[in-house]
Amino acid sequence: MSGRAQLMWDEAVTGYDFGPDHPMDPVRLALTRRLVEAFGLDQDVDVVAAKAAGDSTLRLVHREDYIAAVKAASADPGVADGSYGLGTLDDPAFAGMHEVSALIAGQSVGAAEAVWRGEALHAVNFAGGLHHAMSGGASGFCIYNDASLAIARLLELGAERVAYVDVDVHHGDGVQAAFWEDPRVLTISLHEHPRTLFPQTGWPEETGAAGVAEGSAVNVALPAGTGDAGWLRAFHAVVPELIADFRPQVLVTQHGADTHFEDPLAHLAVSLDAQRAVQVACHSLAHEYAEGRWVALGGGGYAVVDVVPRSWTHLVGIAAGREIAPEASIPEEWRQEVFVRTRQLAPVRMTDGRWPVRWGDWEAGYDPADRLDQAVLAARRAVFPLRGLLA
């Protein structure tokens, strides 16, 4: 197995563009790629452009009629079929939509193949993580569910246990739905509570198909306003124990940056430094339980200058084995490019000033009056007994 990491990148993924007024601005991808370059991380990874996912690959997760609908809307956005979630405010149709969506999916599938075949130990596709797309419809800015497709490809290649950990602020509903009846896939999602945020799913009681895959879906529904200490406490109270029990052959993680306190679409209060701490933790879990096999994806994130490029550059650095120090200054050439592209002033360091981040271990004591602890306990009580673990 190669010790080098792969960074999946094709400049054409920046064509995933819902229009100038849409929050998912593709400049976030371009700026992340340029920041990776500015720190020289592209010298420490193999930069690979995988081919777009073909129809047979897309059909591992998506219905044939939906793929046909995406192709039709891609060729003529005016015929977008709203019954498939296309042509909506969240998912406007645009020319070339099928091609670029399939390209992003192809990068995640290629990442999974490289890791499974031993061509790379880790692989990162920060353009991916489009976790809301369903088998028969677009949802939440997501056309094709590249995370589900990567997992499905791993199963097709012979993997018997794949763990998926999603720390986007929104519930990883599409991935959960894709593997609801499959005990070979453990899905864990930490997200803002469905009472206060799209997609209004991800309740602790959602634990997998009864009698078939009970205990294979895990949901930690965090109260709005959760900050660094609570977010990290919840992660470490649930994820490591489940991963240790499941012992996946591959760890697939989704690192949406929209948990950040500056994100305009959600209500958590997590810093860049806490996001980095979870990235480090996922890397460690992959080495401890999955022989290092790690596929890391991007996801949401709508503070496209201040947050997303820094967060995902940290992710690439961790995967590459050359972590960027939180206190590191951001290269001036990148800051100048940010201003040229966006007319915004760029951040100056790779930290929000909260490193090192502190949190209390779950074993340190449960507070029944604390809403965060209530959320963690609800998730543990719902799933841990189904897996033979103590809640």
C-alpha cells in the first residue's frame, strides 16, 4: 500500500455552479485548491483527476429515471422536472449539470478505489460530500450523492464493513437512506437538531431498518448554539467507541465546514480549530481501526472565503502527513488572489485563535440539565444497546 495520499482534483469541478445568487459558490473550491498550492501541499500528495462516474456507477445508488431527468435538465434547464427536485430554489438546473455532477462523483469513487486497492493510504475529495441527494431526487444543493456512490463502490469491490462519519451541520440523510437496510455500512451523523435545521431528519431514534440493520445508523442531534467544547465532547462520546466496535475496513468521512460560527445557513458555533481537531481524530481512527484506509470528503460550507478554504486545506495537510500549524500565517499571494476574485479581505492565519481546543470527556460526568449531554445520551441509548454496548 502506498503511503502517499491522493488529492482528487479536476478544475472542471468548479463548474458545479447553481448561479450567482446561490450560497454554494464554486469559488470555495477554487480558493481551497489555490490555498493547498500556496502551502505547497500539492507536492506532498498525488494530485489525480478521476474520470466522471458513468451511468453504471451512478446506478449503484441512483434510479435510472432520475439520471435521465438530470441529463434532460442538463441539456435544457428549461425542462427541469420539479418532481425530481430539479429546477428548485435549492437545486436550480444549469447547463452541464449532469456532466459536472458525475465528475464530482467520479472523484469520490476514484478515491475509494485508490484506497481499497492500496494505491493510496488516504484520499481527499473536498469537492465531494454531497450527502443529501437521494436515489430518485436532488436535495439540498446535491445532485448525485458521491459519498454514497463511493461507499457502494467499496462494497462492490468486496469491502464487508465501511464506516461513514458525517460532521456537516446538516444531517447526512441521503447516505443514511442509501444504506438503511445494509448492516455492512455504519453511518454516524453529528448535526444540528432537526427541529431547527434542514432536512428535519436525523433523530436519535433513526437507527437502521428493523430486523435487518438495527444499530447501523447513528444520529447525534445537537442543540443550536453548540460550540467547540460541546461539539468535541459529543464526537468523542459517540464516534470512537462505535468505530472500535465496528472495526471498519475503510473509514469514509464527510467534513462539511458549515458547523462554523460564521456560516450563514446554520446555528452551531464551532471554530476552525475544532474542525481541525475532528479531522485529526478521524485520521487517527482510520489508522487505529481501518489500517489507515481513509476517504475524506468536503460537504457544506458557505463562508466561502474565511472558513471553507482554511478548513479543507487543514484536511489535505492532515491526509498528506504534513499538518499545517494553526498559528501558521497564510501566504500573501493567496490573500491577494482572494481579493481579486471576491473583493473580500482574506484571513491572515490558519486558526480562529482557539487552539488548542479543550473539551470534557464523556466519562468525566453526565449533567442531566445540560442539553448537549441530553443529546449525546439520547444517541447512545438509541444505538449502543443494539450493538451490545453500554449506553
